[in-house]
Amino acid sequence: MTLWKASTALSCAAVLAVTTGGAASGASASPGGWQASGTSYVNSLTGGQGLASRADGTLLYRGLGSVPLDLRVKGWGHIGDPDIAEGHTFDAYQGGDGATSKMFAVTTPGGKRHVYEHRLDAGEKLNNSFAAVSPDSRWLVSGEWGDQSRLQVFPAPLLNPATPPTGGALSQAGQITLDKPVRDIQGCDFVAARRLVCASDDASKELFPEERPVLQVELDRALDGQPVTGRVSVLFASPRRSVCSGSFETEGVDYDAARRTLRVQVVPPAPCLVTTAVYAYKPTTG
């Protein structure tokens, strides 16, 4: 959700040189079973909204500058945290304050983009913060902004045979009902068929004792298109490290199953916000 300001780029060149030398290492294990393993940095304009790991281990990033012009002119001005499944890239798009729908774009390995639009249901917020595809590639999880007691579930566009093969309308499936409320979820990703990790930008400590917590959602069963329940717990707080002081913003999250690496993005305060930190974690147990 952070706005990138080009006017700060030059003043932050020196800041980047300082912060890139401060990679996290040797941090103690979190209560959730994750050990910090390093820090990298990405340009916020093209990478500050989210990330996803490819099969070859490289990372796909998304930022405000990643929105294609043809989609931007149609009103899709915000792109969320992406995901990749079976070589297909899933992007979550959000319109303006008056939007009556949200959109998911799926790009095939060959580069063909298909657009799936979901008209808002009664009581549904227009926010479309992220796309997370289940390990079986059949279901797409997304979320709304603010205080929420659910995560939304859709048939995974293109990969689920219940969806149109070349784009079209997309309806909700059975949602994930959370056993406790969450706030300002910026991204989620599956670490197992029944477990998601989600990044919250909630700094209030009203719902959880940690500021901007990274949360785990344990499902009572794998997604099957029917309603399921998710148990929410805290893994750790998003790191807040910068030579700049002020408000941080937690953004995307990704789990690379092949390399067993969890990554969480944090945008630092201005003027350092032109560069987003990507914190990596390894599981502490098998």
C-alpha cells in the first residue's frame, strides 16, 4: 500500500549502501519455529507490494510500477502480493474507492494473460491484497483490508476446471472462517495444504501482542471448495530495521517449498522507503 516517491531516490542512495551491509544473521529462533537466515533488498517501485518464488529459485516481484498500462487505464491501479502455481503467475488487482468488483489476472508460462473479474458480494470489501494458490493448484485464497474474521476462497482461475479457460467471471467458493480476527493482512502463502503464513500490517497490538505480526493460519482440512475453519496464531513480529525512523509497512510474504525458505517484505520509513527489505527464514525443525 506504500506510495513510492521518486524525489527521495537520490537522497536514499547512500542509505541503501548502509542498510545492505546490515543483513540479518544469527538471530534466535522464533516461537513459531522459524530462524532468520538473511536479508536482501529490492526497488520498492517494482517490488514493494509482494513477491513469489519461481521453480528455478528466482523471485518474481510486484510493485506499483508493475501494473500494465492497459489494466491501469481500465481502473486497476493497485497490484497486490502475487503467487505462482504450475508456472502460472497469479496477480491480485484492486480498483478505486468506488469499485464494485476485484480482479485476478493469470499469466501462463507462455506469457498469455487471462483476466478474471469478481463482482463484490453483499458486505464484501473492494480490497484485493494478495493471491495465494493452494498446493494442489485448485483454490485461490485472497483477503480484504481492515478487521476481518475470514479469508476469501475462489476456484483458482485457469487451473481449476470450474473456471472459464480464457478469463471471465469468478465467484467465491467456501470461505475460511478464522477463530480470531485479523487486521490489515497484506499477503498470505501456503506452507502446506492445511497451513498458511500471513503478513499483517497491524501495528496497534490490539489483536496480538506483536507489532505487525506474521501469522499462521491452520486449517481444519485442506481446501475443497466448502467452508473451512482456520486457527490463527502468531509466528513472530516483522523486523523493523532501518537507519530511517518512523513508520514501517509490512507487505508481501512468500514460501519457497522447494528450498524451504519463508520471505517477508517490510518497507522502511521515508526517505528510505524507496528500497524494500526482504527478510528470509528457514524452519528450525524438519
